[in-house]
Amino acid sequence: MNYRIPFNRPTLIPEAIGCVSEVIQSGRLSGNGPCTQACEARLREITDAHTALLTNSCTSALEMSALLLEARPGDEVIVPSFTFVSTANAFAMHGFKPVFADCRPDTLNVDALTIAPLIGPRTRAILVMHYGGVACEMDEILALARRHNLTVVEDNAHGLFAKYKTQPLGSLGAMATQSFHETKNVTSGEGGALLVNDAALVERAEVLREKGTNRSRFFRGEVDKYTWVDLGSNYLASEIQAAYLLTQLRSCDLVQSLRAAIWDRYDATLGDWAQANGVQRPTVPQHCEQPSHLYYLLMPTASARTRLIEHLKAQGILAVFHYIPLNLSPMGRHFGGTDGACPVAEDVSERLLRLPFYTNLSVNEQDDVIAAVQQFEV
């Protein structure tokens, strides 16, 4: 079905076409060229991260995080159940057993109170995912990690440009990962980045990204030739991806202002309707700055969500649900997930609906979405 208002359209900055064309004409298409390095510099500015390494996806950045932790037999990582599969899959692929923690009923972020009982002698790390770019309660989670000598990794796929108590997301964990998938605020179609805040991990992270070689040191003139020194893979983004992304990172203030206007308009105009129909809107604590990544409605029942999706579909508007809790997935069950283990995640996943949200969502399209939602009665 063709929707007159789709769920997503990728962000496009007109200058991207010229920038990509220049890269093609330069003949330098492979990764870690000038556009890659310019993206990394901009990411360091935005996030306050110690080091930024552009990758071909957020999944690749998560895999690099797992490799940097060097799993031993039986090692575990605590992950949110309410997150995208890559958060857990990347670590499971590299020897870790994921242990699933429940989410909070307000922000839908992983709940520190459910993390604590899961920490055991084999726990190595806590993974957090900032849902919708609203920060997890990082003071509590970092305190838990310090108490048990655990590494914190931020899956910051939603959270570029967001802050927790004035600190940029991506700067709080030892490592953090970014996504530039086409659904994100700024995009390269596919793409990601690994942010490294522990300086001791930087050199090995570079090696992992370059197929296990010390190629980065060679190009800096630190060794006279490069060779295979560790295990790794090709996690590099191409210069074409980097060129497309670079124009968006340079124009991020404009992108963010457009998206903030849409988010604020949804929130303001749907407030009375939501209250009258028992619908929960996104919760943003006062100490958090959210990046206008997505807008969701938490319907009172699963059937109400289904009916609203169908109501919008009949008017040519695509709204979607989000994650199936990982503890209920076939692979999640393989790693010990069970029904009822994460009751909040299991509940909200059946009731959450995401509205169309993209940078160039026009005022007329916003009006149509808002009017269609307001026509619906639970």
C-alpha cells in the first residue's frame, strides 16, 4: 500500500548531492578519508566523546564494543529487553550471554532497579539504550557499575544531540554507539559510529575497525608498514557514506530545529485528546534534553493500538509499533528469556504506537496526522 503520509522519509540536505559527487570525482571512495575524518571531528564536538570512529552501521559499532570487552567463557552482559535486536545480538555473537532487564513505565528506558538483581559473578557490562533519545538514569546506573566494577556501554542510536544533566549522551559510558540509519535524525542510509571514552581502548578499537591491522598507525606515520596484529573485521564506512552524512552534521542545527517544532506540535495538540482517552505521551524528565527523534502514543490497550493503526491506515497514514521484548523472542528464549520476566516491557510493547516523524514532515501533513488521531475515540 502506498501511504500519502509515510512513517519515515530520510533527511536530505541539498548540498549532499554535490558533496557526494566531489568524492566520486576524487577517486577516493574507500573509508577513513577526509570526509570520514571530518565526520569524526564533528561527532567529537557534538558528543564530547574522547574518540569517534565512523562505522558502516550501529550494529558494527556494537560488535566492536563486544570485541573490546573480550568475552571469557560464561561471561554475561545485562541488556534492556525493550530495545532493537542489535543491542543484544552483537554481544551474543561474540561470546556473551545477554541477560534481560525490564524497562521503566515512564521513559521506557532500562530500569536500574531491575538491573541490580541481575548482576552476578559473570557479569561484565551493562548496556543501556536511551529510548527516543531520552536519557536513562545514568547516575544510578554508573554508580551500580562502579560498585561492581562493570563497563557501561551506551546504545545511543536514538540519542545524538540529547543530554543528561547537561552532559551529551554518548559521553557517559566507556563506549557508546551511534546510528545513521535512514530513520535517524541525520543519516547516511546505513552507517554508525563507535564513541570511545576510555582512552585505553582507542588503539585497539582502531585495529578492530581495520580488519585487525595497525593500518591507522601506518597512515599516521607511527609504523613503517602495517600488518595483522589482532582479530577484527571491516567496520569502515565508505567515503560516499561519510560525504552524505557530513552535510547533515554540518546542518544539524537546522535539522534539529525542524524536528523540535514537529515534536512540540504533536505534544501540544494531542495533550487534551490523550488525557480524555487514557493515552500516555512521551515522558521527558526535567534533567533530560531529548533530540526529537520520535513521537509515540502509549494506548490503554493492545486492541486500541490496533484500531488506531487501522484508523490511520484508512486515511493513508502509516503509524507503526516498536520493539517486541527480547526476552520473548526465539533467540531471547534460547538465552534464558521467559514470559513475565520483564512485565513492563511486555506490557508497553503491546500498546505503543509511533506516529509519522521525519525532518521534512510538512505543516499540512502534521495537520492531517493530528486531525486523524483526534478523530479516534478509544
